[in-house]
Amino acid sequence: MEALKSYIRSIKPLSDNSWNILQSCFTERTFKKGELLVKEGQICQSIFFIVEGSCKSFHNLDGKEINTAFHFENDFATNIQSLTSQQPSTSSIKALEKTTVVILNKNKLLAAYSASHEIESFGRKVLELLLTRQTLHTESFKLLAPKQRFEHLVATQPDLLQRVSLTQLASYLGISRESLSRFRSAR
Amino acid sequence: MEALKSYIRSIKPLSDNSWNILQSCFTERTFKKGELLVKEGQICQSIFFIVEGSCKSFHNLDGKEINTAFHFENDFATNIQSLTSQQPSTSSIKALEKTTVVILNKNKLLAAYSASHEIESFGRKVLELLLTRQTLHTESFKLLAPKQRFEHLVATQPDLLQRVSLTQLASYLGISRESLSRFRSAR
DNA sequence: CTGATTTTGTGATTTTTGACGCAGGTATCG
DNA sequence: CGATACCTGCGTCAAAAATCACAAAATCAG
């Protein structure tokens, strides 16, 4: 909880009043390895802040898991499309290990936005950061060849290689497991 | 201007007071075909709302233009990374034809956010929409093969094919111009 | 209107990547 | 602890896409 508090403060300092309002949206919960935080087909009602552990967002394609994002400590995870449109989610989020999260309920958060301009400002800033990150990730697919995408990942997010298996990284990079294995051994 | 007003109202209705504040951020301007709205290397200070015409965001890669986004009427265009971090932009935005835009100055917009909770709420909602769109676009690179990406574009954004040349679409889809031409003629 | 530039279509060829199979190693879980 | 599932590396082969080259068509600018 302290981690979340200091993360929020780094984005947008909140008054005591706003902090109290925001806190009322929080529920802490621990997921076991392999448990689903969001299940495909269901409507996503929450944003998850990872306190400890990690999880991944993935699509099920012919029985294969195509990973679209990895989330570690001090990061948010949600299905933004399902959350905002309230349509069934086309992907799932799964704990990669025993993972403790703070759950922010959507409806409570919307009420908090209405009740506090500061909290809405915080939400706006977080979305700017997420949009920037997502945009850069998209660009890597247009500007870089598969091998370069891997090299770029090694250079900019070496931690991912430590915490996620090659098999799981492959689909995240849009590369087959075998090709990724070859790129790696060729270095 | 009426288009912008009704677009804003569809996202978040504003009080007269908020509308007046927001309007003070607006400047209307027309760009000639080929003119740059944002230039690589410079710091992006604005968000552009396309009133009439179209433009594209692109990176310069060894003299080739790699297109990362296309923007048409009633859509926003900006470089979100440069805008929010105030670092030099690594890409440019160019008018594809004679294009009229409403320019929202960054500093004025930030002031408007502070002055009006409603406007900040509008900003938050727009960012949710943009993040959703960008996330779906990224997923198309992980879930679909090149040929399928083209088919998907035809099915979901047939207008793009009408308004943008194959050559320009190719880099947007992360496909060579020749392959895209073949995919298209095979239909 | 017309020359110049850009865009597009197509073939031939090469390169890259994917798919499959299999073996050895490692982590996981009851 | 032991069975099982998972991860990784490698070889072969096939498929897909990129590259190169060139001609035709369309568009643009003066």
C-alpha cells in the first residue's frame, strides 16, 4: 500500500481528503500463480495495481497464449477496452507467480473522479503515460525487424528477459519461439 | 468549429463556463498539402483537431517515411510522447491535403484542465479512447499475420483504403509495398 | 496541357521466418 | 521424492514475405 501511495504522489500529489476518497476504492488481494485476474468473455470491472509479483495480459489463439503485456511491481494492469466500453473482454490477465494487487473498482473510481478534481487529474496523467508507452510499443513493430525488436528489448527492458520465459516473450514481440531462441543464441 | 463542439459534447457535455474556457485554447489554421504540423526534433506544443482534410504521423527511417498513424476529420493528432515529456519529437505530422485544424495549445490546455474539472474529465475520457485504439492496433501485430492484418483493415477501416495510397498504408501495416499490392489484387 | 513525379502491378529471386520433430535439461506439484 | 509438465536448443523443411528490377498507369505542377 505504501508503494501505491508513493507511486501516486510521484504522478500527482493528493490532498488528505482526496487520498481518503481514493483509498475507499481500494481492495487488496493476493492471487496464486496461474490464477486469472480478468477472464476472457467477462466484463472487466477493475484496474489492478501490482504490489508484489507479476502478471501478463494474453489472448487465446487456437489454444496458444499470445501475450500482449507484462506487468510488474508498481504498474497498473487492466483491459482498457472492456473497462471503458463494458463489453466482454477478448483477453485475460493471469498471475505469473504469487501476486499481491490493490484492486480499484471501476464504479468507485468513477465516483472518486467526480468527487475530486485532483483524482481525475491523476487519472488523466496516468492515461497519458500509458498511451505514450503503448504508442512506443506499436512503433517498434513498424520501425524494427523482428531481430531488431529483440535487440531493442534487450537494450531497453533487460529486466523482462530475467522475469519472463523466452516462450512467453516470443508472442509479445510477434516472433516465433524458435526464431527468438536463434536470435538470442546468435548474440 | 461546430464539428469540434459536437464531438466534445458527445464525449462529455460542458457547461457554458467550461466551454468558454476551453474555447480560449483554440486557434484555427489551415495547412497546405505537404506542410508539417509537427517537425521531428522539435518539441510538440499542441494537439490538433482535424476539421477538414487529413494528415499522417511518420518517422523518417533512412529517408523513407514510416507511417504510424493517419488522422481524418473529427479526430485528434499529436505526438503524445513529446507533448507530455517535452522532449524533442522523434516523428513528424504532415498534411496529406489542404487541411484545416483547430490547434489546442498545451499550456493553455493545462490551465483549462486546472480551471475546470469538466474539461479535465473530458481529457481523461479522450485519452481512454485513444489508449483503447492504440492497444487494439498493437494487438493486430501480435495476433495477425501480414496478410491477415490487411484483411482486418479492409474489414474494419475500409475508408483508409480510399483515402491513403497503398505505399503509405504499407508501412502503417508493417508490410512491404509489393506484398501489400499482391494481397490486394488477390481479393 | 504536358512533362515530371509518384504510384502501382508483376515477375524472378533471395532471405527471413515459421512449423514440426525431437532430445536434454529444469522447474513444478502433489 | 518422483512423475509430469514446461522450457530451450537445434536440425530440417516449407511457406511467407522482402528485395530487386522494370514497365505501365495515374497524378501533379507549372
